[in-house]
Amino acid sequence: MTSETKKTTAGLRRVNDPPILILTSLASGPKHGHWLAKDIEAFARVKLGPGALYGAITRLEEHGLIEPVYSQDRRRPYRITELGAKALAEAIAEMHQIAKVGKSRLRLALGSVS
């Protein structure tokens, strides 16, 4: 993990963490807040309230992980930045490693879990 990404991935550890969910949603293309909330609810079954959603959007933008996209509409869409994509990839790799270890240890503890 690079030092640049290391400081930006702090707090991106939980699967249901709003920043991870927002970055995951934006990985498929730009979205405004309402569309982000609907997409996250659809793929993660997590309903983010306005405070959690817009608070996370603000922090992600401050860290350079997302940026606003020009729009003539009153809604403000965002897109993931290159740094945001790297941070998301590293967070996913960390989650994958934890899941791999957890699955292995469950197999040992329970006999066999697929």
C-alpha cells in the first residue's frame, strides 16, 4: 500500500462503511446523492440516511477520492477519482484477505464450510 493511499483508506475497513459503499457505487459511473443511495440499497441492502451519505461524500471529496461532475441539473453528480479507485481496490483486497482467513478458520473450527 502506498503512503498516499494508506492515509486515504483509513476508515475504509467495514463492508457496510458508507465510504466503501459510495466508492463501489461510483465505480460503475457518476451518480448524484439520491441515485447513490438507491444503488447502494440495491446492491448492498444498506439504507444510508442523508447525514451518513452526504457526510461521507464530503469526506471522500476532501480526501480527493471523488470529485463533482459538471451538471446543468440542480443535482450534483460525483465520480470516483483515480486515487479513489486505488483506495477502493486496496480496501477490497484487504476485505478479501480477511474473508479468506475467516473462511479457512471456520473450516478448521466447524469441519467444512463452503
